[in-house]
Amino acid sequence: MSENPSDKREYKLKKMIEGIYSLSESLNTDDLRIVAVTKGRSAEEIIPVLDAGIVEIGENRVQEYLKKESFFKSRNLKEHFIGHLQSNKVSSVVGKVEYIDSVDSVKLAKLIGKRAEKLGTVQNILIQVNSGYDKNKYGFLPESLDEAVHEISHIAGIKVMGLMNIPPFGDDEITKKSFELTEKLFVDIKRKKIDNMFMCFLSMGMSSDYEIALRCGSNMLRLGSILFE
């Protein structure tokens, strides 16, 4: 009897995920979190990834997230918004997703806090850092982060859970430098024990660079294509 292709894929997916966790454990990473990037994926495509043990998803676009929201809620998933969040879309995600991972300005943090307070909730956020000085990416530049962190720490309605970084396009060495700088900033903020800066998560690493990210201290990966191949 020939092997069912879906069973073969599920086995391959589970082994790959186990391998990522094993690498994380070998590097003494505490409680690695894997966020499946579900942008452009249907429920039919997402279900096998959830069946393989993934419990967190990340969406890049507000409208796409809203279309899938009921499906995500039915599976009791931890939902992340990981794309650039425009000011006029804040009310569409605050209080719905568990984490907004891409807070790239003090203004946006204030809008999120204001909306969360109106809803009587506290919104978990991650601060996006542009450690690679990439003009095509959003996020705080390293030299402006300290001032921004202190300002954001006083905003009601939000809880800062960590930092997020997307490295600039380039070779492994460029990626590594961006990750290393972000990890240094993360450790520095954590060491200062600033009010409302919990620094639980360092979100770095996608399908093409997750191994580098783990070796640089990441404890939250955002994986897309590698989970859906």
C-alpha cells in the first residue's frame, strides 16, 4: 500500500519543527515560540501546520486577518499582527490579536494604548527595531530606541513584551550583524528594568535565516514558506 502524501507531509513537517526546537534547546534558548506566517494562506493550507503543533499565527494585512479571524478564534490560537500597521487600522486589531509585533513609532504606540483603554483592555506589543538601517523597512533606529523606550513605557493600555527585527536584504554576515545588534539592545533594555518593559520576546528570524537568528539569541521565530512547502 502506498503512503498517503498528506501523512508523509505531516511527518516531514513535524520532524522539521522538532529539529528547530532541538537546535533551540542546544543553544539554551528558553521557551522558543514559533509563529506561523499565514499571509496568503487558506484555512485548508493552515490546518496541517496547526495539526503539527503550531499554536501561534501571524498576519501581515488587516483585511486578510479580519477575514480569517473567526477561523483563528475557533482554533484558540495566539494571534499576532506582524505587518506595518497604519494609524487608521489600529481599531481593527487592538483587542483582537494577542500581540502587535510591529510597533514602529511612538505615535502608533499611543494610538494603540488609547484604543486599548477605550476597550478596557491591555494590548501586548513588540517594538520594531531597524537595526540594519534599511531605508525600505520600518522601525526605530538603534540610536533612537532608548528615548523611544522611555516614552513608550509611560503609555497606558499597552504592555511591551519585547523587540522585533527584520534584517536588511543581504548575505548571512549582514543578517547576523543586524540580529546581534538587536539582541544587544534587547539585553540592555532588559537589564535596565524599565517599568512596563517586560522584554520576554526577541522576535528575529524567518524561513531563510532562522538558524542565524537562534544563534544570535532569538526566542521567537516568524516562519512562513518553510512550514507550507
